[in-house]
Amino acid sequence: MEKQLIENLEEIKKKYQDLDQKIIKETKNNNFEIIKEYAKEQKKYQFTYQLYIKYLDLKEEIKDSESILELEDDKKLINELKKLISNNKKEINILEEKLLDSLIEKDPIDKYNAFIEIKGAAGGLEANIFANDLLDMYLKYAQKIGFKAKIIDLQESEKKGISYVNFKIMGEGAYGRFKYESGVHRVQRIPETESNGRIHTSTATVSVTPELDDLDLKINKSDLRIDTYRSSGAGGQHVNKTDSAVRILHIPTGIISSSQSGRSQHDNKERAMQSLRSKIYQQKLDAEQQNLNKTKKEAVGTGDRAEKIRTYNYQQNRVTDHRINLTLKKLDIIMSGDLEEFLNLLHSSFKDKNN
């Protein structure tokens, strides 16, 4: 874990233990009202404190096991110790994520499901292929952390590419987990269609919005234009083809939402409306943020190669997040859905900036 994070956790541990001593002292004096206040304050730190103590215990256990391992020559015991160390390290990784989440001040809308849109941008066919790679990455990550996913709309292109996809990630805190993925993602690699072995640079844009069913957001029917059409595309693993796709235009804002993966026109209309409401609300939020004063479209970017939040370089097996200036040389692992390190550091970084 980062040094700053450890310092924050040590401070919480000290506060919790100091309150313990105060409670013991006031118990002897029968000052129950004061005890009640101390207990109330202590409860704020209890969850993080307990996680951190467990984390420290596991670190100590690993240290002791490694010390024994250096001196041991019994093969059976060596294997048992290695297994124990491996299991403890896995548990520590889980605890680190929980500890980080416990320290992050939650945005009220973080708890909701998330709509994610991906579009192939600069680079033509290669951009569309990369958009599909990003979709697979997010779906694999969602599955790893126990979230479910549902494709709302998908427009396929050649060579297993997609020009556009809108899908929903369902699970407690899905929006909070994915919200920093919004922006331009850049890829540098040799396309399958490149015969001369030249590296091409392409981009895809990602937009993440919360699904807010309980919004106090009035949308007049007269402001909507609803069209139905036949599902398009060559078929594939992500979408069920129907003859009742729905596209909804919100005339005042120009926002469009569509769905073609439902089993009926009614189902597609409902899905498209859910997505539309979230997009309108997100635009409203963006307009209200005085420090940003940008619309959602501006925040995501145009898809130009010069704009980027993250670069995926296949030849060097590296991924760089330009917002936190972090490069990880394990692109293959990240594309298989291992996004934890990036997302945890992004949450920590944006929390520090907002404080």
C-alpha cells in the first residue's frame, strides 16, 4: 500500500485505541453519558480499524512464515508454508481494496448501477476492434468482482469490431467503481490488417453514467421522439437480435439512447428510457459543477488522438494512466480484467484532489 494510505490507517488506529482507553477510564468513574459519546465516535472508525488490524496480523504472519521458510528443509512443511503465504497474500490484496474503499468519502450516487458507453473513435476499423477489446476487459472485470452485465445496444463492424456499445453493470457501488473510466482510451499496436508491420495509434471513447431510477427528473412525452427499427449487425456473443429495436431522442438536449437487445419492443423502450434518464441527469450534473463547467461530451473528449486518459501499448506490454502518471507493464493481465490497481489508485488520487 502507498505510504500516505498507511499513515492514514495508523492515525485511525491511534484514534480508536485512544478512545478505548478513555472509555475504560470513564467506566471506572461511571460517566455513562461521556462513555456514550466516546463509543459513538469510536464506531465511526471501527470497521476500518478492524480491517487494518487483520491486515497487520496477516503481514506479520507472512513475515514469520518467510523467516521459518529460510531455515526449513522439510519439504512437506515448506510446501505448507508456501501455501499459507500465498493464501495470506491473496487475502491481503482483498483487504487492501476494502481498506481503500473504507477511507474514500462516498459520493451519494456511487452506490448505483452504471451505464457504460464505448465508441470507436479515431482510427477507423482498428478503433472499433479496440472498442470491442475494452468491452471484453470491462465485462471480465465486472465478473471478477461479482457484478452482472447486460448489453443495452451494440453496433458491430468488421473484424470483430464494434462502432458503439451501451451496456449496464449491475451491483452495489458499480458506478463508483467505474466512474473514472470516462474519457479517451488510446491504443498503440500493429493491427491485424497491417501488412507492413507498422504500429498504428487509434482511440475509443468511454462514458460512464449512473442508473438512477429514483430520480426526481421530469421528462415530457412531447420532448421525445421514439423510433423503432430492425436490429443491425452481424450477430455475436454480446447481443440478441430482435425486430423491435427502439431509439429515443430527447429533443431539448439532443441526447439519444437506443436498445436492441431486449426480447420485445416494450423491453427495449424501457431499457432505452433508463439509459436516457441517466444521460440527461449526468448532463444536468455536469452543467451544475462550477469548477468544471463542462458538458458530458466535453468531459469525455472528441476522441482525437491527442486527448487521452490512458494509453495501451501492445508492443511494450504496458498501460499508462496519464491522470495519475502510472505505468504498469502487464497489459495482457489488465486486458483480461485485472483493473484493481489502476482503479484503486484513481479513487485515492481523486479523493486527495477533492479534499
